[in-house]
Amino acid sequence: MTLFNLLWLFFCYAFLGWVLETALAAVRQRRYVDRSVLFGPWCASYGLTAVVLSEGLTELRGSWFFLFLGCAVAATVVEWISGHLLEKATHTRWWDYSGRKWNLDGYICFTASLVWGALGLIAVQWGNPLLLALYELIPPLVREILLLVLVCILAADVLGTLLTLLGVRSVLPPVERLNNRLAALSVRMGEWILRHTEGRIQKAYPRADFVRRKEAVKVNPFTKGASFYSILLLFYIGGVCGDLAETLFCRVRLGWWMSRSSVVWGPFSIVWGLALAAATLLLYKYRERSASFFFVAGTLLGGLYEYLCSVFTELAFGTVFWDYSAIPFNLGGRINLLYCFFWGFAAVAWFKGLYPVLARWIAKIPARPGKLLVWALTVFMAVNMVFSAAALTRYSQRAAGEPADQPWQVWMDEHYNDDVMYRIYPYAKMTG
């Protein structure tokens, strides 16, 4: 889908999500309750989730079970992250599932995940074609102008919300006036929904539970657990270790050495690095949970993560870096059941064995040298990724027969020709 298609879906689902939240609050409390963080009538988390599902899981349309499962897992992760980010930013708990069975922190629960799976299935299977068909009915120039105007309004809304949270909203009077108008519009629309909502859910909707602001205590960032610098360091450690592990696995299984790197400089797997860092960041607070918890979480999250990585690399570079079509119980060749179990076993091994030991080593790193090391690695990896993306882009262009017209293309052809790229990415397949 084009950028304008995705923007259209974002705003449609953000508005529909706001309507849904407002209607549910109305039948539970019989009054209008603002369920959006922003001033306008939209819930950005619904829009962002819909875009991720639409772009990442569209090819599962028709496979209802896998589409339902993918939507349930992805939406649950987004809900969990959104809840914690909102609590950290606003010191307010916006929803609470603590009274329901099988909940985690009160931000996600099994029944809500089933609902998200059903809603995601409906959206991707039937909602997207309908909304895109409506989009095509609008004259091209009109719809593009409309979306650009909405983007500008949303940007001003986000800016106003941030200024309000910081307590300095009045420093930009035009933004403040726009936010007031958006808030008034939301109230009018919410009251209309309240007047036209029938029925009542017996159980009252829980009110916001305000959380006290915790005073910051300065500590060594490497002894803090899942701190910014620790997570970045784990990204680099996981990338190198993941690349070496895959290289050894291919040597044992296939009998020859091959590169499993994601970048052109050095042995580094971005997929493994991101997986290790993201898993630690998301699951750190549950590190005392049972091994079965980590196995289930690793299997589901790892499978979804690998699937979305495969979709992203194919969309971004026109290249498939792995294909499991020959392995039983695969899904589009992007993931398979056996390797999803590997993700589960890896999560157990990480949190129950490797991470506690590695965390003690990381905690011994002095603050200043450690920060300098992390930032040096970050700069190097950023440049490495840019060069790798350019080399892969040119690799795809050469496969499509495009000549080298630009200086960077000529440079890439000289330094990263097809032989070099094949050595770095031996399993890469061009999809066009």
C-alpha cells in the first residue's frame, strides 16, 4: 500500500477506535468520558496498530486462524506497551484488567486479547478493502489534500498534548486555540454518542487510578537493570552472538561456513540483536516468572517478530533473507512451528540462565567509559546500517537491470558487486 493508503487507514481506525472507546465508556458510566490521550476525536494506538496489521499481516487474509492469532498477539503487545508508556508519561492508569483472569500487570488479559484478535481479523479481512474502496471514490487531489491537512492537525494535537503534560501549553497560543477547538469537538461528538447509546453494561468501567510520581535517583545506568544503555549494549551483544550461533548452526547442519550477517561490516545479526534487546525490555519485570511463561511468550512473540521482519525486509529491499517453505508447518515460508519453539526455548535459556550472569557483568561496567563505548558502537552501527541498506538497494537494482546513473550507485558497484553481496547474503532471494 502507498503512504496515503496507510495514512487513510490510520485516521479511519484511529477515529473508529475513539468511537468504540467512547461508546463503551458511555454504556458503562452513562456519561461522556474522554478516552483519548490527545485532544481530538482519535485514538492513535488504534490507528498505529491497524497500520502494523495491515502492512504486516495482509498476506494472511483468508487464513483466518493465523490472521486471528497474529492480530491478537500484535495488538496485545501494542496495548501492553501503550499502557506502560501512558502511565510513565501521564502518571495515570488508563485501563485496568486486574479483576479479570489471566491478566498481566492489569494492562493486558486473555479475554481482551481474544477481542483484539477478532477486531484485527475483521479489520484486515473485510474492513481494509471497504475503507480503501471508499478512499478510491474521493477525487485524488481532494483526498491527498484532506490527508495532509489531517496530518498537520494531528501534529499540532500531539505538540499541544506534550506541552500540556509539561505544563507550558500557553507558550504557543495558536496551538492552544486549536487544541481547545479539538477538545470541544470531541466533547460534542462524545455527548452525541452518549445520547444515542442504548443499553448498559452492569459492571462499571474502572476510573483512572493515578500513580504517584517517583523521584529520580541517580545510579550507574549499567546497574539499573533494563536501562537505556544496558538495552543498547544487549542489542550489540545479541547481534554478534546471534550471528555466530547461526554461523555455527549452518556449519554443523550444512557442512560449510556461510555468512549470516545482516550488515556489510562485521558479524552482526540485526534480527537477533533487536530480538534480544526488545525481549529484555518487554519482559525484564517478569524475570522471576516460571520457565513455562517465558516459553509461551517467546514462542508467540518470536514467531510474530520473525514474520514481521520477513515482511519488512521484502518490502524495504525486495529481498527474502530466509525461506522455510521446505520445513513442515510453515506460514508463507516466513516462519515455521519448529523455529517458533526455538524462540520459546531461547527465551527460557536467556532469562533463566544467560541474562542473570550477563547482567552481573554489565553492572560492573563504569558509567563514563561504558557510555562512551555504547555511543561509539551506536555511531558505528548507524553508519554500518546506512551502507548496508544502500548496498542491498543497489543489489536489488542490479538484479532488476537498472544501470548505475548516480555516483553512489557506481561506488556500490565497485565495492559491493554481486560476488561480494552473495558472500555476505548467500540465502538472499530477489522478489522484485
